[in-house]
Amino acid sequence: MTLSRPNQQASLIATLAIVSLLALAGCGSSGDNATTSEPPPTVTVALDWTPNTNHIGVYVAQQLGYYKDAKINVKALPYADTPPETLVARGRADFGFGYQAGVAYARASGLDVLQVFASIAKPQYAIGVNAGDKSIKSPKDLDGKIYAGFGTPDEGPALKYVIRKDGGSGNFRTITLNTAAYEAVYSKKADFTIPATTWEGVQAKLLGKPLRYFQFSDYGFPIQYSSLIESSGAYLKSNGRTARRFLSATQRGYEYANSHPLQAAEILLKANPQTLKDPQLVRESAKLLAAGRYYQGASDAIGPVDESVWNNYGNFLYDSKLLTGKDGKPLTARPNWSTFFTNDYLGN
């Protein structure tokens, strides 16, 4: 399941602070047609929530000088009410963090946005129940229970898919609570929710309120990208060399986080002292992402987008009539999923 914690991805921090700007000094090209006397170009990246370990590669690349080596400046735009997909499509951000369903919804409706990097390749979201609730042994036991959700359109269909695959009817009650959903399950005011096992799941364990999980893929549900980096066709066409330098340096950042999770966690903590108040959560999350091979795709590479993931999950969204066109009506023709992503800007 892929969720955007309005929008995604994934923190229980209630207060949004201004994210530190990732500005780097350096010499070099200011764009694809620049001279060496001009300043390096600035690349803007819109965050999809308060800083967390999904964003760790960008902070590592900044702190370790990978962006400076690439002769670019990088500026992180703090999360606000406007989804990153909209900011990217309107040219207000060069890149953004998002999730696969978000890209699919936006592009189907006519927005110029596509995935350019798989920052997290392994599904992070699972159906979570209170670990002490012995009445729920498998997804079919969720029939008639209360789901604490987040209001994204793909939640219900994905849950029904899994419950029915397990032999249930897929009938349950939904209450939309956003980030309060986790506390509702902890306090047994709701029976199940969809946490990110690499963040909320870690936090629940640290709080002494562990969750038990049912993995979507165990019931035949297609894998999807729960966190990704997106851009627009217009930006990529006009700034191809800069895009390649940004993605190459970012890829190095995630590779470092994969090999050195605790050091990467300290970098993330140092960059965001006002928003990341629980160092143990950040460290344990970073360790889990690396140990669980969440960054690595099917070929063990970090960054490339797998076409099969788009084909399978995209078809689920289309078949569930969750994708609407510019007129607000469900699409009547299956999209060409290869236009929803590109790997052309990975590598030098």
C-alpha cells in the first residue's frame, strides 16, 4: 500500500518547522549552456512531509559534499499544503518527493510529472494491528472492524483486495484520522491502520506499543513505490545535464545511507534539530532501511525505476477506476505506463 501522509509518506511530529536550506557553495556550470565564470545552478526539491529517513539521501549528499562535487546548489522546500506533484508540474520545484499513486493520479489528470528515481524500492506500508489483539489472526478477521485511515483513494480498494484474498468480504468501517490513526490503534479505539513499518512501526515499538503486520504482497497485492523522486518533462528537457548531476549525487547519498546507516542518521538529525526530536527513532529507522534492503531494487541497484512495478501497480489503479482524466471522470483507456517514469537521467 502506498500512502501520502497528507501528503505521505510519514511522521508523527505535529509541528512543522522550517526545513534547513541545503545550499552549497561551489564553482562550475550554472546550467546546461553556462560558462565556468557563472555560479552553479540551484536545484529545488519539494519535501512531501517533515524531514524523515525517506529523505536521508538528499541530506547525506549535501553534508558530504556530493552536490558540491556535482557543481550544483540544492535547496529543500519545506512541506506545505500544496502537493509536490503540483509544485513540480507548475515549475515551482525542480524535483519533489512523492509516491507512486500520487504520480499516477497527477499524470492521469494531465499534470506534467513523472518518476525519475526510486529512493525506496521495497514496500514500506503494511496493515498494522495492535500486537496484543488476539482476535485478528489474518486479514479476513478485519471484516466488521474499524479502520483508522488517511483519506487517500487507494486505501479502501487495497484493503478490500487483501481481505478478500484471505477469504473475507472486505466490509469494514472507516474513520479518517490522518496521523492520529496510529494512536487510535494503540488505544484500541480503532482496530487497524496502514503504518510505514520503517517509521511509525519503529516508533510504536519504541513506545512500547508494538504492532503486528500483514504484508500486502503476501496476499498477491502488487508492489509499488512508497517513496520516490519526481520531476517534470519540461524541466528535464531544458535542464538535462543538471538533472543528471543532481540524480547522480543523490544516488551517492542513498548508497552511503545504505552502507553507513548510523552515520547517515546522524547527518539527518544534525540537519533537522527542530523537527527530529527522537534520535533513537531516526537511528533505528535508518538501520532498518539498510538492513531490510529497502533502498535496493530488483537488480540491487539504488535509484533505477522498475517498469514491472509501474505496469502491475498502475494496472491496479486503473482497474479500480481510481485514475481520472482532466474532466474528473475515470480513464477509459489504459495508460502507457512507460510514460509515467524515466531512467534516462540516471548516470553521468
